[in-house]
Amino acid sequence: MFKSDLIDQAARFRSADGDPIRKLESCPALVLNADYTPLSYYPLSVWPWQTAIKAIFLERVDVVANYDRLVHSPSLDMQIPSVIALRQYVRPSEFPAFTRFNVFLRDRFTCQYCGSPQHLTFDHVVPRRLGGKTTWENILTACAPCNMRKGGCTPAQAHMQPLVRPIRPTSWQLQQQGKSFPPNYLHETWRDWLYWDIELEE
């Protein structure tokens, strides 16, 4: 079982007490795959309330939990879903897209030369002028000062060894990294479905 105090340290959950007066735009639905795991941790898989309700009527999802908040129509009063699960399993791709954001996420949003989280950019480990390619295995997150200091040199020439050797991550590895960065909005009904980096009771 999870330690509740550690859960609260990892992410700030919003209480359901304010649901009846919550603005509709503040009622997104957490989307789970058919195996009841989030489609994505980072960015967290959420849908606007309108999309969630439409999916319910199209019988594409099952409702797992609701907000204590109603939406009204001339013929229907309906609770807004807070957690929904797809009825059909979506198989994730094996490897994530090679984007600047995903490079930052792989490297935990820190410079891979000094550990700073400030003024991040990316660096070619082997410079392009020396034949270095723009690939997962040759790109690292670097802060601007370290990037300027390294310049067009190799790590050995600049005496700046990376903290970790860059790799091409799998989608699973990247999602595991995303668990360390919970978003600002987390409703308390999502608690059971989001397993952030929290220690288990022995």
C-alpha cells in the first residue's frame, strides 16, 4: 500500500469538496488505457469534459470515477467523468518521437554536463563539424553556459564528460521518467491510477 504522506509530497491532489462549484473547463477526465494504466504520464493523458462525455455516448469508454459536478441538458442531468478507461486497448509505440522536449525529458530537464536545470538547450556530443549526427545517441541536454564552454569540441577535448551516455530511450523508459514530473492539476479521484515515484510500504 502507498504511504499517503509520500503521495502528497509527490503530487498535490485537488479535493473533491469543491466539485459542485468547479468551472467546467477545470474538469478534465484522466484517460486510462483498457488495462487501466494512463495512456501517457508526461504529458498526462487527459481529455476535456466535452470529449469525455462524447466518448461515453459513443460507447468508446467506461466511466471509472466522476466529479461531484453535474452538467445539464433539456433531457438529461449527467455527472462529469473524472476518470475514464478506453474499451479498446491502444498499443503504445516502441520508441518515442525524436523531439527537443523528449530529449529534455530523457535527461530529466537537467544539463548533462553540470546538472543545472536552468537555460536548457541541446548539444551535439560529437560536433557536427566533426561528423556528429543529430540523433538520440549524439544529443544531450545542456545549459547555455556549458554549451558555450564546450563549443565545437568533443567532451574529451573540452574536458567535459557527460554525466550519462546518451541513448535512444524506449517509450516505456520515457514514460517512467515522466512519472517524476506530476502536473499541476491532479484530482483526488485520480490518486489510485497514477503511480508516481513513491515508495511502497514494506
